Amino acid sequence: MSWLEPVLVIGGIALVGFGATWLFQRSLDKPGGRAGLGTGGNGLGMIENVFSPGRGDAREELERQKKVGAVLPSADDDPPRKNAEFDADGTLRSVTLHDPGDD
């Protein structure tokens, strides 16, 4: 019976460690799961920045560009639809649909 307790304790520790690792990996797969990890989220992220700084900078810039919002139209822009009629206050009144097969 003296060998059973250490085996159960070590097995329990291994099982808990495996479960924690599995849950952590599952949380990284969710949207935004890797956002706060920086270069440490990539196993070789710091090595990439040392030996290939341009590639590391390009990766960071691509991540920044993914988070940039869409450009909003200004008041001076043309109406978004040329086949639409708007009231004086800017509300849409009617839209003319054109079948491309009629050309």
C-alpha cells in the first residue's frame, strides 16, 4: 500500500496539470484570446524580433491594422447611391433598381 499513495498523488497532479493546460489552450482559441499576450504568446516571438526585426515589426503592424476601424464618410461626400432619391433632410425616399440583363 506504500506505493499506491505516491502514484495517486503524482497521477492527480499530472491530471490537474493536463486539464489546466487544455483549458488554457481552449481559451486562446476564442476571439481575442491571444490579444494580450504580446510576443510572449508566440513561442519564438522574441527570437524572431532579435534575428529578424523587420519581420517582427511587420507582424506587429499587421496586428495594428486589423484593429483599425472603417473610414466614416464625411458630410461633403456624394450620396452613397446614385440611383436613390433623398429628401431635404437626408432620409432615403426611393431607390431605382436596374437589372443588369437589360443592357
